[in-house]
Amino acid sequence: MPTQYYTATSLDGFIATEDDSLDWLFPLGDINDTSYPAFIAQVGALAMGASTYEWMLRHADAVKAEAGAAWPYTQPTWVFTHRELPGIDGADIRFVRGDVRAVHAEMVRAAAGRNVWVVGGGDLAGQFFDAGLLDEAIIQVASVTLGQGKPLFPRRVTNPPWELLSVRQVGKGFAELRYRLPKGVAPHA
């Protein structure tokens, strides 16, 4: 049961604009054409940063129209934050702060043999990587550039590099890249 970072990025390496917008992403394709449906079926627990969670709150109406509920996940979700944030009725959301290692052990137990998904953002995925807990990255590379924004993975990893496991074209707008991440690498910010 791997811990996976599954996300979309622009060609120039940003997962959102500087103001946390994803408006650039949605016109590019249908999520059902990607590996997402099979991916989410294997997920038993989620880790999410505060900015990603706040995006979900701001777009609850759009999420509800797309997924049928304001919170689209049935799995327990740990939101890493230093702020007080509102919950969502009926959702299993646990607000946490601090080192990802202690929380990861709890997430693995709750996942009960299924995968752990680090939803985002990039810095949270980097914290899991720094702790030696991130096994894979599945990245949907979109055919747009943003020029600036929230980085995909704000870490320098060069030796050993990520190991490319597969490449798949998704429509005309995406390339899906799947990587195995190295373990025991000293992070360089």
C-alpha cells in the first residue's frame, strides 16, 4: 500500500496559480479519461494541505455539481493546517499539525491495506518525501504554461532521480507520468 502524490501540473511545473486558482485545468479534459477512477478506488486515506482544503470549501457548489456532494471523498482525510478551519457535515475530516511521520502511521492504519493519497499541495508532498514516506508520484502534465504559481514539488531531487515507471497520453491535453521516488535522499530546498 504505497503513499502516492497524485496531481496535475502545468508544463512549467505549477499545480495552481499564485492565487490558488485551478481554472486553467478543468477545460483541458475529462477526469474519467485519466487513471483517476481506478486510482481513487485503491485509496484508503487522504492527506491534504490547508490551501487545497480551502479551495475545496470555496468551490463546494462546483464540487457538488460534479461529484454529487460538497465533499467527494468517502475516505478519512487528514488536513494539515496551522489555522482553525471549518469542517464539512458528514465528512470524515481530521485537522492536524506537526510532523507528517506520526500522522502517516495513523493514516496507514485507517487505510486498512489500501493506498494513502497525498492530495496536495506540493510542499505537503515534499514533507512526506523528506520523511521518507512518499513512494510514488502520478502526475498529469497539462499542455499549458502558467509562468508562476504554486510549485509542483518544491524540493531539489537530483541524485538519485525519480524513476520513471510509465508514460501515457490522455486526450490531447495531458501526459500522465508515473514515478517511483527514491528513499533515503537528503532533501535540498
